Amino acid sequence: MKQEQQNCIFCKIIRGEVPSTKVYEDEKIIAFLDIRPITEGHTLVVPKAHTSGLLDTPGQTLAELVFAAQKIGQALVTSLGAEGFNLTCNNGKASGQVVFHLHFHLIPRRASDGLSSWPHREYALGEAEKMAEKIKSALQ
Ligand code: 5GP
Ligand code: ZN
């Protein structure tokens, strides 16, 4: 086993070496409660195969992850009465990622939970088009 998998906290949870409050498991995916929840029921959905983030993960695994997230998101709404949820995925240290094993956060939300959304900016005239050109050039 690679050193990064040996030391990875989520791999340890998957191997059963570290306890977790599991809510879902199948052959490819595990989901457990975040140890420091943003809201009650905050769940981490994690592929069992170790990759560090979205960019180094095979498409098939991503499909399985999204499918599980949909199923668990529905369960949060049904079982906890959540009025909605955020599905987030931090990629890279600058984004706030601290565990470098790919995971989705499912954060149950209520209109009354007092959490604000991210601040929005505005583009200056012509800036959005320039930005789009830059991004498109990397997609060809
Ligand atoms: P990131 O910022 O990397 O997207 O989020 C990592 C998340 O994993 C954090 O919300 C953190 O609370 C959670 N976490 C870190 N270590 C553990 C752990 O040992 N057990 C559980 N259940 N969650 C953890
Ligand atoms: Zn891992």
C-alpha cells in the first residue's frame, strides 16, 4: 500500500482502523457523519479508492460518487426534514481542503439556519468575455 494511503485518515476509516459514524456503504462508496458538522447531519461521501481530489479521479468513480450523493441527499431531506442541502467538494489547499482523499460534503440546510451564502462580485465591462476565452482555451 502506498504511503499516502497508509497515513490517510479517510483510508483508515475505510479500513476500519479509525471509528466513524457510518450512514451508507457499498462496494465502492462509504458515507459517514463529519466529525465537526456545519449543520446537523453533515455527511461526507467518499470513494473507497484513494485519490486526492476531483482532478485525479476516474470518471467512473465520479459517477458512482454522484449517484451515492443523490441517494444520501434524498435521505437527508426525507429523514431529517432538511429543506435543502449543499453539495460541495474542496479541491486544493486554497479552497479549504484539509483531507486529501476525494470527498463530497452534503450539508443539510434550512432557511432558518442562519448560514449566509458566499459573497458575489460583478465583472467590469468585457471582463466576463475575456475570462470565458481563457477557460475555453484550456478546454480545446
Ligand atoms: P475538507 O476541508 O478537506 O473538504 O473537509 C474535511 C472534513 O473532514 C472536515 O469537515 C472535517 O471535519 C472532517 N474530518 C476530518 N477528520 C475526520 C475524522 O477523523 N472523522 C470524521 N468523521 N470527519 C473528519
Ligand atoms: Zn485515502
